[in-house]
Amino acid sequence: MSNYPVNITVKPDVKGFFDPATNTISYCIKDPDSDACAIVDSVMDIDYAAGRITYDHADELMAYIVANGLKLEWIIETHVHADHLSAAPYIQQKLGGKIGIGKNIMIVQETFGKVFNEGTEFQRDGSQFDALFEDGDTYQIGSMKAVAIYTPGHTPACMTHVMGDAAFVGDTLFMPDGGSARADFPGGDAGELYDSIQKVLALPDDMRLFMCHDYGPNGRNIEWETTVGAEKAHNIHVGGGKTKEEFVKMRTERDATLDMPKLIIPSLQVNMRAGEIPTDNDGKPMLKVPVNGL
């Protein structure tokens, strides 16, 4: 049984937007009793080889909000993504809203501030974000209460955000046939990830769970919604009562076979800045490529 103040009688409208370039799903979540909404895990498009940023995915998301007369109150990042760039500041400039992430963004900033040799002008205190959530913090989307649950393991800043009967798990879990995300990034830990997954699985069985990624294992169509009950019963990595020891062994062995995400270098530099692109000494947008640094 969960100790967090969740209320599954509140049923927000959830609209998912799939980005095929990164297999990411972004969400617009509407308070059922008002026009207030939130965005979770937005995507900014990048042609890395060409050094070109575009905003087609974010524009589609914003067009949906405008067409439905919604008021954007929050732009939530479940964690510092290593596989896609956040469009949070672009969206905020157009539609407003507060940008929020877990408080342990500061650990990520300190770690990767060193990797990318960022100078003292790069603040490592999370001040680029409007809100830094701690475990159990609550916030409002219109009349709907949202709860932030600390779920580290994939990264040290991962949070699951519960909005009524909908929980946005970031990379803590995948669909039941996808299992779980890797835990070998700096600050990641397979044992912590298992414990975090148990927090999610302690939520009510009817709680809807929304994934940040789906890769269509075994050729099935892309999906992004399941339930706590389905994950408990069928998740290939943690379902059916698998032990922590079994999970850590599996996750550690599996992670050793995985390549780094293709967009990890630009993603980390941008996302640890709340989606802002870093600049050089002349103020021009510029990304660094550390050699043997990741």
C-alpha cells in the first residue's frame, strides 16, 4: 500500500504524443474540472549531424493545447533525459507554465558539469528550473493535486509524477513486455531502481501508468499506457514477485551489453540547463563533445 496522498477517483484526460526519432512519448494532462493542464517530458528535435534544432514535436503538442483552449500551468521533466532534448523553455516562452524537476538535478549538474568542463558560470544549484521537487511534494494543476514521488536508480534525479489516477513514471518502468530501463549511467544504481519500482507498484492496482519510452518489442505496435496491476503481474523484469537480487543480477548483466544513447552528448548538456542550449564565449549556441569523457 502506498503512503503517498494519491486519489484515483480523479481521472484526468491524458493525450500522448509519440516521437519516432527518439521513441519518446510526451503528454498533455488536463485537469478534469478546469482548463488547466500540464506537459510531461516534451521533446525538442535535433539533427545532430547537421547541428540543426527544430520544434515540430513541440509545436504539435502546443497546437493541441491551443486548439482545446487549455491553460498550461506546469512543464514537468521526470528526469534529465539522455536520449532526447527537452523543449521546455521553448514551450514556456510560448504558453507559460512552470518548469519542474526533481531536486537531485543538482547531483546531475555537478557530475556532468565536470564531464563537459563547464565553467563557474554554469550554476549547479538547479536554479535554471522553476521548481525542484522532493519526495512527497504536492502541487496543483487547476483543482487537481499532483504528487511527486522520488524514484531514483535510472538517474539520481528521477521522479514519478502522480496526477489523479495517472502516474508518469519516466524511465523507471517500461511496458510489461519491455521491463525496465538501464541503471548504468553515472549516479544510476540497479538496487535503487528495484526499490523505486516497488514504490510505483505499491500504488493502487487500477492506477494508470504512462511510459516515457516504448520500443515495440518483438514487433508489436507502440504502446505507452498500462496499469500497476498489469506491471505487477506481467513485467518481465520485476513482475511475479522477482527478488531484488534477481533483478540486480539481470540488470547489471544486461546493461553491460548496451550502447550509449545516440543523443546522450547533446541531451545532457541541454537538459541539465532546463532545455536551454549552451553558448560559447561569443554567445553563439554551441555543444561540446568530450573525448573519452563518458
